Amino acid sequence: MGLFERKNYKIFFRSKGEAVLWLTGGGLMISLIMIAFLILLVLKNGLGNYIPLPITMMELKNGELLMGEVTKSELYTLDKAKFDQLDDKDKLRINENGMKEKRYLLRIGNFELTNEHFKWVSEYEIKNRSYPKDAVIIERLEWGRFYGIPKEFRIDGKAVSTDLNGIISNYKKYHDYVVKLWEEKVSIEKKEIGKLNHYIEKERLKLKKASMDLSKAKATKNELKIKEAQAIYEMSKAEFDAFDKSVKKNYERLIDKIDDLKKEYERYSIHFLTVDGKEKDVKLFEMIRSYYANQLTFSEKVGVYFSRWVEFLTGEPREANSEGGVFPAIFGTVVMTLIMSMFVVPFGVIAAIYMKEYAKSGKLISILRIAINNLAGVPSIVYGVFGLGFFAYTLGASIDKLFYSAKLPNPTFGTGGILWSSLTLALLTLPVVIVATEEAINAVPNSLREGSYACGATKWQTIRYIVLPRAMPGIMTGFILAMSRGAGEVAPLMLVGAVKLAPEMPVDSIFPFVHLERSFMHLGFHIYDLGFQSQNSDAAIPMVYTTTLLLITIVVVLNVVAIYIRNRLRKKFIGSIF
């Protein structure tokens, strides 16, 4: 029997590579299973993050009352010292479970009152649990979520309604009105006052530049230059003073308007009672979303779920990025990727055309190809160090000295920004575009080139009208792959422009509208910040999965678009060959 097994064993490894076939197929299957597991994990946690949960009230055996949402449960091994302190009923239950006890992660909120967002509660600690119907969840602008029972609706600090129906009707009556007032106030602060500050800074720098020119003229001791510089300075000073007076009037008018809006929307509030007997007034304008979690119908749960997704995709982050939306990060990622593409695609295609169509084969081209392939394997953080050192500290500092000397020592281009981030990632993805373009050009049959030359076309005409159109599917694939990689890179961006929170986006309504020197938010960096730098890790983990799901979706969409464009171009040009 042993000889028979040995014989089969030898045949298996000697016959036409079946062993290698099974080995490679098994490796592929393991890889696919791992990828599928990762995607399922992200989908489960990402899509399930915004499902509204019921409010649970727990009465502990020590008399403490807790109320909140059970976000997670798990089994853990109970240590013997704690086990010995339990009563016989709990000991029997835990023994039957193999010394495993269940515990719950309860989101208790009310951070300004409890100094905690979450709390672990073990099963043996719970005396009783219930689901109060009049308990409310409030998602706020600050301090995270609030859990309580509404007692009064107040206007100017006076109760106008104390019954539940009255509180609900007044909330529906005034909430939209109050939110519009608050949004108007925020709009004035960001847009109108922001523009005034921009113009004030512009005029101040103009005056400072005139003062610097006057100092330089005095250093030359040339009377004519001094008089010209003095005249320019005096004119700039008069213009600045006149501008400053007019701006102060507008500024005071806007501040008065803001004060009036604040006085109006701060009048409305709801007085709550927490589960531990504390009282709290919550202003109506602070409430982003509020609902009776234990009274929601299925359609109302769906409405809460999708309203949270809308806020996530269109809103700004809050609570140290652990809540709210990621629109600035989406916007920054898309803008950076587009700017990167504007640089990497033309240079990558031109380099590939030269190397394939014009350069003579030799040692120099071979060395160049080896260098390009090696660049594809350089760690991305190295590109970040290069981008910071060359683009920001060298090229950017030179630009500041030439064009923004009045702002020094505060750098404009001499620090991280979206332009330097885009150029750094363009260098990172350049080998991908070059290699893909070369392979696409190489795949074009030589017979098409020869036919073009036979008809009298020049080399450039042949490349432009024959080679490039038929190589376009491969070029587009390389372009989208470069975009996909650029959209997911994080390490270089940590050094050359991506920040935790960008108060100003790189595109706005202020001339020149696109501000390439500004820092920006990025989805990849946002995930890193949430996962490793958040003060509230329990609240940040669900946002990590949700943001990861969004980034994966963007990359998948880019690849689907690449495949669609490639197939369309392939059908068009292959069908034209006969």
C-alpha cells in the first residue's frame, strides 16, 4: 500500500505541472477569499454604521442608571478575583459558558455632563434593562450625542409647553426657522466676512510692499528713486486708509447682523432630564437631528438612515472628525487627483512616445527603462520627503521670494499645499503611465505604420493619426490606474499638504477661485487620522469603515470607467481594421 501511495505521489509531481497548477490556483483562491472577506467586513461595518439603534436604559446592581445605544457586544474571559465576588446565580451562568462573560459597549453620550462617550457594561452588573418610549436621541453640533427625556419647550428661558405633544409640535414649528438663522450666520462669517478679511489682507500687503520698496530705494541713496518710491507709498497709504474706513463700516454692519441672528436663534431651547437626574437645556440650533428612537416606524428608520448618509456625503466634519460629513475630504481628493492627472498624463505619454518611437535602442534607453521600473518600487514616503524638500522648501520658497515677499516670513508656496501634493503624486504615478503607454504603443501592428508611411505621411502624422488612437485604450487604462493609486496614497500627503481639518477649501468664490497654495483634506489621510489619532476611538471606528467604503467605491468607479472607455475605444479601432 505504501509503494502504491509513493508511486501516485511521484506521478502527481511529474505529470505536466499539475502540482504547480493546483498550487497557483490555490494561491489565487486564497487571495480572492481574503479580498472578499475584507470587502464584506467593510460593507458590513460601513453600511451598518448609520442604522438607528434603540435607546436602552440599564439599571445596575450598584444603583447606577445608564441610558444610551448598545453599539457592540462581545464575550470576554472573567478573571478569578472578579468571579469570586459574584453571587451563585451569576457564577453558575458563567461556569456554563466556560468562564466567558458577555459585555456591552453602551454609547451614553452627554459628554459635557459625564466626561464619557462610551461605557462597557458586563452582564453580571445589570439588574434590569428597559426601553423608555419617551427617551430622545439628539445629534448635536458640539459635544456629541445627547440622551434624555424632554420636559419643557422654552422660549427666552420660559416654558411654553410641558407636555410631550406640545414639545414635539413646537420643535417642528421652530426648528427649521432656527436652523436657517444659524446657517445665515455661518454664511456671513465664512463668505462675506471672509471676503472682507481677504481684501484687507490684500491691501495691507500692497502697503507693506510699497514700504519695502521705499526702504530699498533709500538704501540706494538715489534721490529720484526715493521720490518715486515715496510717492507710491503715500498713495498706497491713502488708498489703504480710505479702504480701511469703508471696510470697517461694512464689518460693523455684518457683526451687528450676526449678533441679531444669534440673539434670535438662541431664544429657543428644550429642557431635558437625563437618566441620572441631571437637567440640561439644549438649544434648538444645536440639534442636527433628534428622534424618539424607541418609537420609530420602519419608514422613519429608513429616513434617519438616509439622512445620515446625505449628511456624511455633503456635510463638514465635527467632533474631531468622528461625526458629521466628509465633503471637504471628497472635494480635496477629487481636485488633487484632477490636478495630478493634468501633470502626469501629458508628460508620461510624451516620454513613452519618445522612448518608443524616436529614441534609438541602446544602453542609455535601457538604463532609462530600468530606472523607470525601479521608480515604481520606491516607497511612497520617499516621494513625500522629496516633494517637501524640493517643491515646498526649494521651489516654493523661491516663488515666495519673487512674488510674495511682502508676506514673508509667513510662507505662501513655501509650505505644503495642494499643488505640491499633486506634483509629488504625479512623480509617484509617472512610471505607471509611461509603462502602460509604451506597452499600448508596442501593441499597435507595424503594418499600420508602414501603410501610413507608404501613403506619404510623416512620422508625427503617423503617430498622431494612426498609433495614438489605436493605443488609446491602453493609455486610458494606465491613466485611470494612476488616478486610482493617487487617490489612495496617504504617506506623501502627510508631508506635503493634507491636514486634519482645512478651514478653507482649495476652490472658492474669491479670485483667482483656485488656490493651489492651500492645504486640503484627503479621504486617505482622513481614514488614518480617524484610526490612529482620534481621541474618541470607539466613536471613530465606525467612521473609519464608512470612509473606507467611500474611498473603495471611488476607486471601483474609476476602474469601471476605465474598462468602459477601453472597451469602447477597442471596438471602435479594431472594427476599423480590415
